[in-house]
Amino acid sequence: MTATPRLHTQQDLRRANLAAVLYAVVDGGPASRARVADRIGLTRTAVSTLVDDLLAAGLLAEAGLGHSGSPGRPGTVLALSDQGPCGLGAAIGVDHLAVCAVDLRGRVRARAAVDAVNRRSRPEPVLERLAGLIDDVTGQLTEAGLRPAGLCVAVPGQVVRDGTRVVQAPNLGWRDVDLAGRLPSGGGPLKVDNEANLGALAELWIGDPVCRTGDVLHVSAEIGIGSAILTDGLLLRGNRGFAGELGHVPVRRRGHACGCGGRGCLEQYAGEEAVLRAIGLDPVRAVADHPGPGGRVGYLAGRAEAGDPDVLRALRGAGTDLGIALTAAANLLDPHVLVLGGALADLAPWLLPAVEAELGRRMGTAPPLVVSRLGADGPLLGAAHAVTRAVLDDPLRTAQPTG
């Protein structure tokens, strides 16, 4: 979903029309030229010219004959290409690195991930290791006839709006780190964004349909807690691009010190490490014993399912504090739905009762709360899809005039 462009030149008009053709296939599925023309309200002659350019650029592919829905001979069906440009997405976590590639049809075509202790690590070795994963995935793409159209990196921290500089990532220990020129992007542009923002965009593009209309508050709960606000399909970024730092909303007046410099922040009571501390585990040791976010969350889920009273008590406490912060956010923003994503979405059966009870007690009628189907993969998938969406939004960069 994109904002309506302001058209000033013939080039702007052509860019918009090329994008309209592509989104007609994205939103409505494979179709003939005639069906595409009907969907977007252009003449069949105009659509045919646009389609020829998109075919030549490798953005569309012909997929056999099919009926257009109108009288006459069957037309050639057009589909998004499964070769040509694709999106590279990467995620830098506190305890893992991951890269994936998504084609224009939205399918994951290659993926690589490693467990890595990135907390308090200098950026250089982390980025070097991530670059190696990107090279591995790019090599797989070449064999599949795909080429990266750019790279988008999800980071657990504040990123300069429309920039590549990480202002601060408290759980990594990074401050003022610019990723420009430090990662291979396949010749395309490099984008860097907050992981919660990309998780929310993934929900918009490939997640629960409830996220595609109205106002949505998406909470990404892992070691840290972030959130993002979607309003009618657009991401609310704020003045500096830092909107959505729910994890650093204070829920205790004189609480634990937080890596952001404050005290009593939500993530100190409702994040993954808070739950581990509450059951008597050292979070650093737990990372070593149960590597990767899925390892620790799976461990907690197993103990909760077995009825472990300490784990159940810790998850109730985390859910209560999360409910307090969500109440403040919901009263301020009045969203039509709340979405719980990130690794802790796998603990929803034990978290949600306390969250919903707190919301109900404090708000009376609270927005519905749904659990992301994407879970911990949301930011990574959102990063890859951000690149493919940029291609779909501006095909002119790829689809140059033919002949």
C-alpha cells in the first residue's frame, strides 16, 4: 500500500502507471492484459505498452493462457516474475544474525542465519560476519536467476529517519554507528530501519489482513520491546524517526536501570531477559545455554506448558506490565487493533490473559489484541519486502524504455 503520488511530469505519470500495473497483479493476482486494464482504468493499448516494458525489465512474466472474463480469445496471463530483481533483508539481533532474500512474488528464495553474541560487541566484527551471510545468500540468488535490488537492515535501536546511521541501540551497546558502505547491497541502495517498524510493515504486507486498514499498534517483544504505529497503511515515524519506543516507557517510578539511561522502563519488566531474571536465571548465561531467541523462548514455553509456577508467575507479571504500557499507548493513539509480534508472541498463551486483564481493567473497552503469525521472523521479512516494495513503487528505475 502506497501513498498517492503527486504527478508533475510525464516521467512521474509513467512511473505511477507502471506501478499501477504491478500492484494490479500484486493485489488481484495473475491476470491478462485486458483484466489489468479493467482493474486500473487505463486503455488496453496503454497497458500493453507498459506491460512490454515490465516484461523487458524482468518484473513481469508471461504464465500461459487464461480467460480475461470478457468475450473473445483467451489472453496471456501476466504474473510477477520469479527471477530478476529481489529484496535482500538482514536482521541484527542481540544474539543472532540473519539474512533472507524475497522475490517479487513474496517467496523466500534464500536464507542464512547464525547465533551470535552481539551484546557489547564492537560493530566491526558484527558487520563483517553479517556481510559474510549476505555474500552466502547472494551466491544462492545468482544460481536461481535473481539479482538483489538493494539491502534493508533491521536493527534493535533508533535509526536516523531515511538514513543509515544507528543513533543508539542500547541492547547492542551501539551509539552513532553508520552502516553506509559497510555491507554489500548487490549494487542497490542500503536502507536501515528499526526492527519494530519493519515488523509492523511485514504485518501490513504479508501478515494478518486486520492490519491492512485503520490504525494498528504493533508491539515487537523480544529481549527489548519496541512498537510501531500504522495509520491507514502508513508508518508513523515521528519527527526524527524514533516514534514507537514503547520499551522505554517507564512503568515503575524507581525501577531498574535501563541501557537507554533511564529507570523503570517497560523492557526491564516485560522483555525476555526480565522473565529470565524473574525465574532466577542469569540472562547472559541463558543466552549461552539456549542460543537464538527461539531457544530461550522455547525453553520458557516448555516450562510454562508443564505448569512451572515460577515461569507462570513471571509471565503474568510481564503481561501485567505490558498491559500498563499498552493502556497508555492505546489511550493516546486509539488504534483499532493491537498486535503482539516478535519472539515473545510464542508465549502468548501465558502472556495474553494478564495483558488483556490489565487493558480491560484500565480501559473498559479495549482494542482487540491479536498475535502475529510472523513471530520473530517479522522484522527480517519486513526488511526484505521493503526492498521489493521499493521496486514495485518505482519500477521506472528498472523498467527503462525499450527499443
